[in-house]
Amino acid sequence: MSKGRGYAMAFFLRGFHKIANRPPKRQPRQQPSPGTSSAGSPEAADAAEEPGGASLAERTGWLRAQLAHCSDVVYHTYTAGTNTPCLLVYIEGSVDRNDLQQSVLKVILGNSFVQGAEQLAGNLFDRKMIPADRQKTLLTMTDALQDILEGSAVLLLDQEPRMMSFGLSSYVKRQIDEPNSETVIRGPREAFVESIQDNLSMLRKRLRTHNFKCVEQIIGTKTRTRVITVYMEDVCSPALVDEAARRLADIETDSVLGSSYLEEFIEDNPYSPFPQLQYTERPDVVAAALLEGRIAIIVEGTPIAIIAPTTLFMMMQSAEDYYQRFWAGSWIRWIRYVFLFVSLLLPSFYIAVTTFHPETIPERMLITIASSREVVPFSAFVEALIMEVFFEALREAATRIPKSVGQAVSIIGALIIGTAAVQAGIASAAMVIIVSLTGIASFIIPHYDLGLSFRLLRFPIMILAGGFGLVGIACAMILIYIHLTELKSFGIPYLSPVVPMVPKDMKDIFVRAPWWTMITRPKFTSSRNLHRQKPNGRKWANPAEEGD
């Protein structure tokens, strides 16, 4: 029987390790379809052929054909100068109509602006006499259509092939508020919003240097989503910037509605249960990452930024660590690491000890556990599995229901289910305590995706503990460790700077060293400029040294 179990465990571990470390399949690069340009312009397959002349009537008909059944499109026709027909096209709700009236229409229709058609075209396209920001000249109707869909107002003149686009977009946006998932006591209380310009301005406010760079890409043939990669030019490695641009440029999809869409495209190993990119909604966290030589990817329409590369230890850090004194920050960090193992191994350890190794439990505790389990009809494994599934369902329900009742439901639900399960003999009191401690420990992990990874791994470890005891737990931990050592994030080992060991970078891993001792940036990020500050930042405390 033991030999059969050994074969089964070996087969299970080998299969899990093979799946977790399987490299992603290299998808063949598809050629753009005849209706889609490489830049993601509107599909020509869905559009009639562009009008070749400069007739306003023909171009108006073409636009109306492409924007048919779009009731929010406004076609504003008027006459300027000496009977020059004009057309202004925009989408209602996406253009600031007050700015459009004051900056464009009021100027063009003024008597002092134009007297004839030639003067009108010259003032518009050559002399740029319209006092509106973000105006540009368009030469094709496809470009005009795309600008209209992106929230600009486009002006067309009769018998004039050129068109003028005014970037007066004014979408409804959310006000800057406190972060929901990364709260701090002493730090800033600003969070990213869905507006990409507001997010960049919050970063500019913190990084007032010309070395702060932004590289924009458009991804998604349907959504045309703006994706901006930000980095510090004098700190970040050029190879990292080029690699990020290459991975983003290879994405060919019709929609990008959030940063999580890109995460699955650009991470090194999509089959790994561990997240290889860090996400945050805090501008100060992004600024700190950029100053370490990393990059951040900001996506239009989402308040979550992606930071790369990242390591396991970086995702165990919180912004609060750096706003508290280093003693408190180090103590809180140690608590996180302890409860990380509690959330991963406590149910499995209980199953293994009570099932296979009861001799390791003190006699009085063993009697207490045995008496509480006397009426339970299930094995320790089945009991733990039922309670863990119930707890996960309760956690998910508390997340999805309205916030006003979510906390009450989670607390009252846990109390009622735990008490009822013990009284009904479905679970023992010890198991309820074990599952409760495990759930509390999982909430301590700062990064939600990392906590979710350990929650998922908890179940296969419980299976191994139920079948092989402490030997199964040891084999599972060895397998996880091997997988973590092989995992990388943008080429950086996932366990850096512990594996491989970089002693100088250890001062901000298990403890948070004082600020004046963090003279250099992390070496494993391949930063161009390793020096963060001058040594001996507390020179004032040693007058003799200052005099020297």
C-alpha cells in the first residue's frame, strides 16, 4: 500500500512540476487582415472606399455611412466667410461644447477672421489662427473618422482636401480619491483614476525631472486603448525599456479594457500560479518603483498600473513599511512572512499531524483534539476541505455584495456557520480555529494576487498531506521552491536578491533598513545609476566627522 502511495505521489509531483514550468507556446504572428492596418486604424473592410475629391457633400455622405445608427454623432453645418460651406463633426458627450463654441466656432464665424475661401483655409491650416489646444491637420477621411471616435471635433471645408482636428475631448471622469486596497496611516491618500492624463500628472507631481519619460502605444483594433510606459531615463536600463516595448508591440487583439488584459500577454510564464507583475493604484508606489530602475505601464480607462520587473519579496512589501519608522516597518514585515506560511501550511500541517503523526502532539492537546473530533463523521482531510470551501465561498460573497452589508455578512456568516458546524458535528472546534486563523493570515499578504496564489496552492498541499502526511508537505514545498527558483519576471529571477544571493540588496528584504543606510538602488534590477544618495546622510550627528 505504501509503495502504491509513493508511486502516486511521484506521478502527481512530476505532473504538477511539468505544468507549472511549461514554457508558453509561441503563437505564430498573424498577418494583419485586409481590413485592419498595423496601427489599428478603422477597418477598411467595414468601410466604403474613401471619396477621392474634396467635395464636402461626398465626404459628408461617407462619414454618415460609416457612422450610421450612431445617434450621438453631431453634424454641425454652417457657412463661413463668403458662402463657404463647412461641416463640424463630433460625438456628443465626448467634446467640451463650451470650449468648442468659444475657441472654434466663435472665432471662425467672426467677421475679422475670414473674408473668402482661400483666406479661410490659410488662416486655418497655414497660419493656425484658431486658439484651441491640440489641433492638427488631417489628410485622409480614415484619420478624420478615427479622431472623431477618439473624442475630437473635426472641421471640413468644401473644396479643401485638408481637415482640421481639435482635441477638445471632455469625457466624464471620476475624482481623485483615497485608495481602496492599499490604505496607509501616514502616507499620501491619492489613488489613480481612470483618466490617463490625471494619472500622469500625479506622477509628474512627484518626479519633477526631465528624466521622467513616457512612451505611448495604441493597442486594440476596436478599443484603440492608450498604453503608456513610464520610466526614469537616467536610472532604468535601456534593455528593460526595449523589452517592454517589444512585448507590447507584439500584442494583436481587438480590445484592451484594463491593465489585466496586458498582464497575461507580457508575463514570462503564464502557466505559473504566481503573479510575475506587480500592480498598484498608488502613485507614490509607482514613483518609488521608477526610482529603483523599474518601469510602469499605465492603461487608459483603468486605475491600476503595472510595475515590472517584480520579485516575491517586493510583493510582500507595503507602502506603509516606508512611512513608519524602520523598527515598526521591519516588525510588520516579519509578521507578514510568518503568516504567509501559516496561510499556506496550517490546514495541511493539522491534517498531517492528526492523521499520520499523532505522537508529535502533546498528550493533553491530543486528548482535547480527539474528544472534539469524536462526533465528526469525516476524516481530518474531508473536514478541512469542507470548511475551507465554505470559507472561500463566504469570502467571495462578502466581496460581491454591497459594501454597506458586506462586512456584517462576512462576520456574522462566519460566526453562524462555525457555530452551527460544531453543534451539528460536521466540524470540530479545533478545525474551525484552524480555518479561521488561515483566513486571517491570508488577509495579511499585501498583494491580492499573491495571496490568491497561496490560497490556490493550499488545496493541493492539503491533498498531499491527507495522503502522505508530513512527507507530502515536504515534497510540495520542495516543488514550489524549485518552481520559484526557475521563475522570472522580465528576465529577473523571482527570488532575487535571495536566490541568487546579492548581500547588498538584503537590507530591504526581510527588514526595512533606515533610509540613511539605503545608499544604493537594488542591483538586481540592472539600474544604470546604482547610487541613490551620498553616504553618511547623518553627518550632522558627528560634528568631528563633519569638520574633517
